[in-house]
Amino acid sequence: MINTLFDIPLSVAKRLPGAAAVLLGLALLVQASAAGTTKTVFFYNPESSVDNFAALKTEFDNYLSGQGEYNFQPFSERSTFESMLSDKAQGVYLLSSWHYAQLNAKTPLEAVLVGVIKGELQQRKILTSKDLGDISALAGATIAGSGSEDYLRSQLQQMLGSQYSSLSAKIKLLTVPKDIDALMAVGFGVAAAAISSESSLNKLAMINPKQHAQLKTLASGEKSFLLIAAVAKQQQNDEASLLKVIEAMGQQPSGEKKLKMLGLDGWKRIDTLDAALSKQLRQP
């Protein structure tokens, strides 16, 4: 049985217009869910670029199916993900904290878990360059970064602030698969600057200290949470078993290996965080 758009034969998918392919994938997924009791983890993260969605789905399907009647559905398009959310409103949703805050205004979600990497729950994006002296020199420049354009634009606007906000329209974006690729693009002269996380800058310092030493910080963004696991507010009790499976992934080698594909090594329950932190994720 075809369960998702990723299972449609390539020969068929290639003949479908983009919108038709999306609609067919959604219809088949809804039909499959209605026919059985399988619960789904839906994934979309505008803060990163996935190299191979089919491989990601296969790895997570193999893991989740070994824990129960669960499967994994990644999305490459924001509009498709949001359409599924508004139509189904069931399952567990893995999404960025940036996207979560935006969605909550129209589709009430309850954040239950927050991703962890090396003990950290939050990250900050940094704008770095090798040759540019300051932010004012960004007009007409190309900035490399990982993630969707709307996400990168929002981060850039935050870093520019009101003083340099007019520069945003004059900046070209180069989307790359990973933060480290954005930093390397600056080193090779493909981009004038890069947007990356602090952890990626630290990684560059280890693998290429000479290139890291050439970079200077032009601006820093605000701290934000890593990936969020959320459910529709009225579905939290129904999804408790699947949430437990997701939470336990970081506690066993096979699960942690899959989480690393999402840039995480574990999860932390939001109800165990300090009040000031949990409040940020529970705002209506």
C-alpha cells in the first residue's frame, strides 16, 4: 500500500504537477491513517535543510515501527505541513521553535518536549564574515545559510535591527545543506558572510582552526529553543504513548543515532524546565 507521497513510484511522481503531487500524497496519507491505528510523527524544520527525505523517512520508520504502530512523515514544504496540521490535528509534530510560535496563533499546539544537544536547549545564530568590516557593508552581498529563505530572512532582519533594516532587501541568500557548508562558503569566497549557530562555529574551530580565525562576528541573534515536539492541545492524552517513544530515543544508541539526523542527541520535558523557560513555550 502507498502510505505517503515518498512511497509513490518515481515514474508516477515525475508525471504529476507539483500541486497535484502534494494533494495526492496528502490524500493517501489520510486514507492510510483512517484505515488503521497507525500514529504518525510529522516533521518540518525551516531551520535546517534535509539532504535526503526518503532516507530520513526510512530510518525513522524503521525505528518507530519497532516500538509500535508508528510511522514518520517528513515535509519539505511549509504549506504542505501546515495543511496537514489544519486537516488532521492529530499525531506528534516535530517543528522549530520559530515555526511553533508562528503556528500557535492559528493552530493551538502544546509543546511537550524540547530538543537537546550536548546539554543545551537553546542556540543563537551568528552572522560572520571574513572580509566585510561591519554590517553596513552587507548591501549587495551574498549571505550563506542553512534553512528556508523565510527563516533566514527573519534571522537576518533580527540581526540587522532597525538601524540597518533597509539592507535586507539588498542582500542575496545562498541556501546550503548545513551550517558548516555556509561557513565553508565564506572561506572559499562563494559568499561574503554566513549565518550559522554558535555550535557550528565551534565545530569549525576544531576542524579548520585557520579558517575559523579569519572570521569575525558582524551580529548575533537572540537565543531560541531547538526542535520542539508538540501535539494539538486536545490530543495530548491520546498521543502520550508516542511521546514516550520519542522522549526515550536519546536513551538508547539506535534512537540517539536517528536523533542526530535531526541535529539532536536527546529530549527534555518542558514541564521539567525552569519556570522562566517553560513559560516561553507555553505562551498562547
